Amino acid sequence: MKVLETDRLLLRNWEISDLEDFYEYAKSPNIGPMAGWKPHQSLDESQKILNSFIEEEEVWAVVYKSNRKVIGSIGLHNDRKRNAENIRMIGYVLSENYWGLGLIPEAVREVVRYSFEELDLVLISIYHYPFNYQSKRVIEKCGFQYEGILRMGSQIYNGQVYDDVCYSIKKEEWLLGTVN
């Protein structure tokens, strides 16, 4: 994956040495459930997931430049709801210690720029659960257009099924300045 950089962040490949930082935020009960995954119970569990990030190369480590700490992740994934090669879905997570600083919108904007300018994607989608108001704010700040609700769109780690609140942005919308 290409390293991306913003004013305050470095988006780079995951490294084995990131394990402690990753586990630190992934074990929080306030992080994973908002995105549909179980808080990590051990370093071993985080290690397995970290290994998959390294192998799959579709999730960047979000590094806060001022302290060189991995504080979250952002991924560019195939969208399981859309079947097209030039469309991807963004997903992200941020340590609660860094909430409210505008860091994830900064990261999302850079991944959107990279996706449209360098990967030549035509559309980027993004979703949140109805109770995840923080993610909704990020999505709206970044200029994504509300599409609607896919009722009972996702089953999460504990078996519960939630609606997916759906958004996207087309390349031409981005070029017109919707996200910039």
C-alpha cells in the first residue's frame, strides 16, 4: 500500500511492532462495537488481526505524527453491497483518546483523494450503524451523500442485526469540490 500523508497523520502499512498500540485502542469497549466488532480480549487476538492487516494490504495504520503512535486504522475495501471493480468502501476506527480532534475526517479526505486521483475509482461508499452518531458526523463532514438505509444490512459479532445507513461519493462530485 502506498504511504499517504496529511498535516498531522501518516497512513502507512501495518508493522509487527504496532501490536501494543493496536491492542491499546482495540480492547476498548467504546471502539469495536461502534463498528460491529468485538473488543479485543488479548494481545494474541490483536496479533492475529494485525497479521491479517499486513497480509491483505487494504488497511492503513493511522499514525499521529506528533507522537509517532498508531492511533487507529482506515481501510479501503471491496464493497460487499456493490459488485464493481472500480468501487471501494472506506472503513475507519480511531482511539477514543483522539476523538474530537478532526483526525479521522483528515484521514478520510486523503484516502478519498488517493482513491479518485491515483486509483481512478468512480465511487466510494461508507456506512454506519444508526447509533453511531460520531461516524455519521465524520461522513457528513467529508461530503458523502446520504443514500438511505439498508434495513437489517449487517450482522455483527454478537449475532445482532443492524440497519446500515448508506452514503457514497462519486468521483465527479468530488471533482466539483464536495469533499475538498
